[in-house]
Amino acid sequence: MNCYETLFVVKPTLTEEEIKAQIARMKEVLAKVDAELLAEDDMGMRKLAYPVQKNERGYYTVFYYKANGDAIAEIERNLRINEEIIKFLTIKYTTKKEISEFNKLAEKAAKGNSEEA
């Protein structure tokens, strides 16, 4: 299993419940492809660097997970067909140095979520 980080941005026009539903939907996709979700980082509403689909802002969420390479195609397909997600980015960590950095990021995100709860 490889280490991955996926950032996705949800439309700012959605209500808080709809945003949570989109995040839950992506968690279901990860579970369906047997990806192990290590941490989730809700970055909240932020200004985009440039307008995307006429949106100036978006709700950012990052997932840190381990998955097989063929699972990524299914995850990205679901992100692509979801009209509420305006952009996404998946990063694969391969070298030892990258993986150690990935583990630090995932730990930090997990600690941040446990403090909020």
C-alpha cells in the first residue's frame, strides 16, 4: 500500500450539513476501495487563488490515507463526477523522506481533529 494525500474543495454555497455530507460521501468511497484513512484535516472556508467555476471561495478538506494504486482511479473518478466538488489534487508519497513527512502531516492532522472533538 502506498501513502496518498487528497485535497478537495467543496462549493462555498453549500450549507454546513451538505458539506459534511460531501465529506462523508468521500469517506465512503475510500472505504469502498479498501483505503485506510489515517487522518482528515478540515481546513474550512478559504479564499481560492483564482476563481474556479465563478467561485471565489471554497471549503477545503484533506484526507491522508493508504491505498493501492488502482484505488486512486476510482477515488478521482468520484471526485470528478461530483458536481459539488470544484477542484481536487492527489499526491503520492514514494521515497522514505516523503513517507516520513507524510506520517508527520497525518499525525498533526489527527491530533488537530482529536483536540477539536
